[in-house]
Amino acid sequence: MRTNPQVTKEPKPPFKERRQSSPGLEHKMKIKPQWQAPLYRSANKLENKKALITGGDSGIGRAVAVLYAREGADVAIVYTAKERKDAEITKHLVEMYNRHCILIEGDLSREVFCKKAVNTAFKELGGLDILVSNAAHQLRKDSLEEVTTKEWDLTFKVNIYAYFHLTKAALKYLKPGSAIIVTSSQTAAMGPHDLPDYSATKGAINTFTKSLAQSLIKKGIRVNAVAPGPVWTPLNPADQGAKKEKIQTFGKKQPIQRPAQPEELAPLYVFLVSDADSSYITGTVIPVTGGLPIN
Ligand code: NAD
Ligand code: MG
């Protein structure tokens, strides 16, 4: 049967999406992110694996949680208190594939919580094989003067410190064959004027990923980063610094002239933790940018 190809069928701008406060909530979005991946065929690639996914309540994280469940994994997701409803929806979606989903609510800007999240995931899932450090804080600013020290700290705490703390805590559980993925961004390569702090954290994420990958080769643990261009998730409609026009034309500047949908990212997150698919790939930053060359 011929199906409409995903590459041409995904939604294109203009988007009449409503603004939200931060963190954005997927269930409040008018134009829903596509996480279903209807053309994807699962093959039990992650049978009985246990995965911790931060930001698994919504956006890319939700699409990854659902695809991991379809591949036979149990997942634990981290989210903030305001996002409980989104988290419960993800849990329900994972359970539809007869897999467990543990909900871990808290603030990743706190080192103590990062450690607790890893330990809870290990205990409640009965193991830990995969860490997906995917949560991020993003707030656009018109000028550097608007970046307060508090805001700079928060962005670094959530985006890069949490990756460090989660990884350190997970290392006592991860075994040969385990894998770590972090969500980076094309902004690490571009350094957009309105995201000085956010894009700097993504640059740090890329370099930390390369260093970590080198140091974990001897343990048989692989580490890779995914660097998306614009993706249709709650992150941008909830960015208080994003202009209305930015949301309406979101993704238009990519060569493909539209944003990615979460379902177009999630298969790579399966590939990068699947030993059968990517056992020789570690220390890379893989762009998913709709044709924009960033390497
Ligand atoms: P999203 O809003 O759905 O996910 C981000 C998640 O981060 C939230 O769900 C929230 O649970 C979590 N988070 C934020 N602050 C937190 C805190 N203090 N404690 C705990 N959790 C916290 O948006 P998304 O676009 O799916 O984002 C996922 C990743 O993708 C992020 O790393 C983001 O930087 C990256 N990314 C997104 C885009 C895009 O255009 N949407 C582009 C490039 C990279
Ligand atoms: Mg969310």
C-alpha cells in the first residue's frame, strides 16, 4: 500500500499557535506535535531495556519514550510539577504498549534531585541501560544586557550541569552495551544573537559528549548527541522572548522550509542506543536539521 511520505506530509508554516507561559504544556497546544510515528516499524530492538528520559513528558522526549516502549523498553520520565498532566499522558501512551512508565517529578537544576532521579529510576525500573538527557531551559533575549546572572545560571544548570550530574550518578549502574544520548541543538553551531546562554550550553554539551565518549569507551558505554534544528514542541510557543512572528513562521528558514516533528527525531534516539545498529558510533553530534549543513 502506498502511503503519503512523512517528508512532504508534515505540517508547514504559517502556524497559528497560542502563546504559553514556561514550561510549555503539550496538551495546551492548538497545533499538536506529531509523536505517533505511524510509518515506523518496531523490531524489539530495546527488549527489556530500562531508560531514563528527562523532559519525557512532552515534545521530543515524549516521542522517544513512546518509541522506546514500542521497541520493548520500560521508561522513567523526569518533568516539572507544572507538567504533570503531560507526563501522565506519556505514561498512558507507554502503557498502551504494555511497558512500564515511572513518573519522576522535580527540578533538574538541583544536583540532589538529579542524583535522586537516577537512583529512583534504577530502583523502580529494576535496572538502568539508557540515559537520555533531553530537558532544557530556553528563553530568548533581545540583548546580552537582558541576560541576568540568575538566568545565565539557570540555563547552564538545567542544560549542561544536569547532564553532568545525571551521567555521574548513572555511571554506577550502566554496564557494557549501555548508552547515553543528549539533546543538543543546531544553535551550538550557529550561535544565534538572541540565545547567547542557551546556545553556549549546547556547545558545552557537544564538547562534553566527545570527552565523555572517549572516557567511557573502555567501559563499553557509548555517548552521542542529537542536534535538531527547529522542532514543533511546547518549547518555542512557551519562550517568553520569542516574537509572535517567530512562532508563526517556525522552521521556515530551514532548507526544508518547515520544522521537524518529534516523530522525525525519535527513530535516531532508538538507533543510537541500539547495540545492533550503532555499536561503532560514539562521540558524535548528529544534525537533524532539514538540510541545513552545520558540521
Ligand atoms: P519540551 O518543552 O517538550 O521539552 C523540554 C523539557 O525540559 C520539558 O518538558 C521539561 O520537562 C524539561 N525541563 C525544563 N526545565 C526543567 C527543570 N528545571 N527541571 C526538570 N525538567 C525541566 O521541548 P523540546 O523541544 O522537546 O525539548 C527537548 C530538547 O530538545 C531540549 O534539550 C531542547 O533544547 C532541544 N531542542 C529543541 C528544539 C526545538 O526547536 N524544539 C531545537 C533544538 C533542540
Ligand atoms: Mg514538557
